[in-house]
Amino acid sequence: MDLKTAIKERKSVRRYLDKKPNWRKVIRAIDAARYAPSAGGQFALKFILVSDEKKIAKLAEAAQQDFVGTAKYVVVAVSDDSKLVRSYGDKGIRFASQQAGAAIENFLLALTEQGLVTTWVGYFYDGQVKDVLDIPDDLSVEAIFPIGKETKIKTSRKVKTDLENVLYFDKWKNKKMTPETRVSIENL
């Protein structure tokens, strides 16, 4: 699958087949995350691959979202911004967050390429997740990703925002390029 196809095909899925996906595919997706940009070459994101059913059930409780518990694997992304803060001061916290977003997108696209699905779960009780997985208090849980193979039951897919609704030129709210050209996906 090429990158453009992976970008367009990636979607959030909350229903999974009861069959356990190949763990190697999940590891390949995590490996893709390592290639995201990192401030000063200091990669701050770590991943925990959870297959223990009891822990997955507890993560679903922490997220208060039952579908998390139906996944056979859950990946939890965790940031350690301590090195970045030592190098960049308070901006290191922002850099860790930016790096996490970039790495997670690589991870999501790689999952799509591997034929797996997930959804980005950002709502959860941090303390509960940390307790379940023995994550130190000074680290940040960025997100939870229940992973599986998509069921044949199709869920509605949101239409993505049009390019012209997210792009400005030279200043806020200016939708025209100089020379005046209206940009849309059709004329790229």
C-alpha cells in the first residue's frame, strides 16, 4: 500500500474481529513510529504492547469505553519528556507532545498498511492506566490504541474536512494565494 492510500484509508474503528491479529504486524507499526521527527534526536515516546486480557479489561475501565476491552491487543503510548526538558527547558514539554503526535501518526498509518485497525483513545484516567501497567508517575500517558482486524459490520465513516477549510495563505483567514488562485484538492 502506498502512503497516499494509507493516509486516505486510515480510519477510526471501534469494532474488531474476535480473532487475534498477528503481533508481528503490531510491532512493525510501532517500529514505524521511531522514524518520526524528534527534537535534538531525543526520542521521548515509548510503547507498551498489552495482550493480557485482564489488563486490557482494566484499561477499558480506565477509558470508560467498553470497546477497548474487545481488542486482543492494546498499545499504550507513553512520553518521557525529562531529557527534552533538560535540553530545552519548558519547551521540552511541548516538543515531547509534538513528537508523540508525529510518531503516533506514523504508527496509525503503518497499522493501516498492515491491514489492522484502531482508534485513538485520548480519554482515560491517567492514574488507573499507570497503575495497571506500572508506569512511573512522572511519565505522560499519551493515548491508548485498541488494535484488531476490522469486522465486516461497517460503521459510518466521517467525511474529512475539505482542504480549502484548513489552508490559509500569508495570514489568518486569507484563502487566496498570490497571484489569486483558489486552491482545492481538485486543482493540485
